Amino acid sequence: MSGLQCLAAENIWFDKHRYDEAEKRFYEGANGPTTQQQQQGKTAQHAKGRQQKPRHRNSSSHGAGDQELVTRMKSLELENQTLHKVIEDMRAALQKLESRVVVLEKSPVTTAGPCAKAAPVQAAPVKQVKVTNGGDDDDDDIDLFGSDEEDEEAERLKQERLEAYAAKKAKKPTVIAKSSILLDVKPWDDETDMGKLEECVRSVQMDGLLWGASKLVPVGYGIKKLQINCVVEDDKVGTDILEEEITNFEDYVQSVDVAAFNKI
């Protein structure tokens, strides 16, 4: 008997695992999945969730990178526009300068002002000397260094100019320096005649002296001093001369002081 015949004679259930699987599915459909299958399903869901989380993270990081890139592109566009505007302004300024240079090159060069014109130089007349063949007398008549008449003419012109300048200067009024002086003339005592004292002071007369107002100022113990004003020319009259002339009246004057001195 061959092997196939032996197997055909045996009662073997080759499709048993199929029937077992079908029976399992039937009971699962009737009673629900088993605990082991539920755990396997949960494990599969956790693994799937873990796989999806990196995808979400990657998508969020990609979104932030895109936003930063957009912001940077906008800033670059603004900078580009600003640079374009600056370049346009520079081009306009350069065109203006070029036009001005062209106008200046076309316009003729002119010098204003009388100082720019150079005065024509006149050549000095050349004195011609006639030379003739002759004796020593002809040689003596030749003046190689010019004539004395030219020197005399130049001297005369110089003298005329000096005289004209002196006359012009003499016509100008000269400024006379003057001063106003206030004198304190003190008597010996209260019995001195102050009227006579003032008369003596005003009797002093000289060129450049002009007496002014006067008054009596009490000093103390019934004594009064004479305060008198005068105007003097600085070049002609000085305070020392005035004091010396007034103190010559020894019978009335004890001392003379300068109370005030002002330039006019």
C-alpha cells in the first residue's frame, strides 16, 4: 500500500484551524472581544498616537519657520524699497550737478570789479641821443644819464603835493582836549572874608582857563569853604598851576584841593 493510500485511509482533519478561527470569531461577535484582545488594541492605539505626536511637532516647527521666513522677506522688501529711493535721489542730484557744470562750461569767464583790470603799462619815453662823428666838444654834449631838468621837475611836483597836504590838514579843525575841575578853597578861620577870597580866586586869569559857578559849603565850627568850578584846556592849564596861583593869596587861602576832575 502506497503512502497516499495510507493517508486516505486515515481520518485526519486538515482544516481544523480554519474551523477554530471561525468558531472564535463567532463567539467574539456574540460575547465581545476578550481582555487580551482589548489590551492589544490599546497598545496599538498608543503606538499610533506616539507616531502622530512627532508629526504634530514637526508641523508646528515648520509653521514657526515659515512665519519667520515671511517676516524676514517683508523686512528685506522694505530695505530694498528704501535703497531704491536713495538711489533715485542720488541720480537726480547728479543730473542737477551735471546740468550746472554744462551751463558753467558754456558761459564765458568774466571778471568783475575794477581791480581785476590791469592798468596798461606805458613805456617810458626813450630819449634819443644823436651821435655824430666829430671832436671832443661833440662828445661832451652827449648826456648819457639824463638831464637835471627831470630831477627838478620831480622835486617841484613833490613840493607842491606836500604843500597841498599841509594846507588841507590845516583846514581841519583840531580837537581841543578840555577838563572840568571842581576846587575846594579853604580859609584860615571863620573870620575870613569869603567874598574877598572868591574875588581873589577869580582874579587868577590865564589862557585856557574859564571860571564857573561857585558856592559856600559849611565845614564845621562856623567855618565855610569855597567850592568853585572851572574849565581848562589840558594843553595850557594844569591843576598844579591853579593851586600855586590860588595859594599865593596867603592872607585868605589856607589850602586848595581838587574835589572832582572830569574830561570833557
